[in-house]
Amino acid sequence: NKLRSFLTMLGIIIGVVALIVLVSIANGATSSVTDQISSMGSSYLTVTITDDKGNPLRLKELSDFCEPEEVDEVAPVSWTSVTAKTSYSNGTMTLTGTTGSYADIQGLELFSGRFLKQTDIDNNSYVVVITKDTATELLGRVDAVGESIKLNGKSFLVVGVLSDSTSLTQGAAVTSSSDSDDSDSSSSSVQLEGYIPFSTMTRLADNVLDVTMFYASGADEDSLEPAENALTELLMERFGQDEDAFSIVDQSEIMEAMSGVTNTMSLMIRTNRVFLSRNPHIDKV
């Protein structure tokens, strides 16, 4: 029966093509997830304070966590969204409040200018470091050092531009619209990101007062365990020996876990593909 044969062949073809597409998607997703996690770095610890016991961690206390020789650098982190505006364009920007150590811990590279300095933190300076995409979108060019950007109505001086088009923060893509032509305004989805002093962030954002999260790098690049142990000891002392008051996450462990999950999923899909290719009669069912 030619029709039955054709339908059988069509079922097999559709099944094989579907599996090939599924495997390709799985491989692409695996590679994408791995690359994104790798790009965020794998040699630092994320410390999150979940219960400050009524005694919040102040910015000036953070230097105490650098005293152990196992710990290299620490940097507080906080995020908020603000309205960024220039005479060229405007949009919603994701701001990261931090210190100069953040760039070293995350391995950020500058295209021009500088990153945040300790004097910026001490003086609550209204300075910002932005990405290339942000500079192009808000100011129309990459060489934006020395320009001013209004963030929630406050004027910030651009002191640096990152070499990467997009940075490694936890910001999300936002929509920015150009106001340079009143008769023809266009919009495009870009990720607007900036870094400001943590001390300035506490004045700009109502939800940021004290340090509830910080990153830490270890003196030993091959192992973060000594640094994690040293930080755990300090935090236990700081929060009354309550191990539930905080958590420490090793970024490299997250990478290994995610790689294991994605590899397992890819293996399952490949195994299923081989099984069906060797048993084409299953498609008839």
C-alpha cells in the first residue's frame, strides 16, 4: 500500500528531524548556560546575610572580612533600577552599588577611564561606570568619560566605560527610547547597566541601607575552601554562632552543578535519539 508506506516513512522522517532539532536545542542551551556561568567567573564566594539579628552589617565593617590571610578581597553588592536620562536618550538602567574590589573579583576590564575608588566610597561621590552598550545608547558614542547622566533626577559623572559590550551584573534587558528627534522617536531593547559607589547607592535607593550580600575572593586561586572556612568563622562570631543567619555559595560549585545537570539532559536526549533510530517501528505506534 503506497499510501501506508508513505505515511510510515513520513512518521519516521518527522521523528528523526524532531530528535535532531531537540538535540541541537539541548546542546545550544548547555553551551549557553555554561558560557554565561563561566563568564561570571568561578573563583569567588557569594555571602548572603539572611538574618542580621537586629545588628545589620555596616559598610565600614566589611574590611574586617579581609583580615584573614585566606581572603583576598571583598566587595558589597546591591541592585536597583533607575531612570537614566541624557539630552540624547533615556531609559531604565540597572545599577550595581559596590566598591572598587568588585572589578578585580569579577575580572572586569575597562575600555576607558577608571573604576570606582575608595575616595568615591568615602565621599559618597555621584560617579558611575557604564558599559559600552549603555554609553552608545544613552550618549550616542563609546567615549563617554567626562559626560553626565541623570539617574532618578540626580546628575552622575561618567568616570569609566567597561570594555565588554555588556557587563556581568544581574540586570535585565530594558527598553530605551531616543529623544534626539522629536518627530521620529525610536526604541530598541538594550541592557543599560552602571556601577556606582555602595555608599551612594544607600542614598539613591530606599531599599538599600546596609550590606546584605557581598562577594569575596580567595588568596588561593585553586581552592576557595580556606577562604570559605575563614569567612564562616567570622560570620558565626558576628551573628551569635547562628549558622542559619547567613549562607556562603562557591561559584565554582554552581558551575559544576549546572554543567552536570545540562550534561545529563543532553545525554538523555542523545540516548533517546539512538534508541529510536535503532527501533524505527516505534514511530508507527
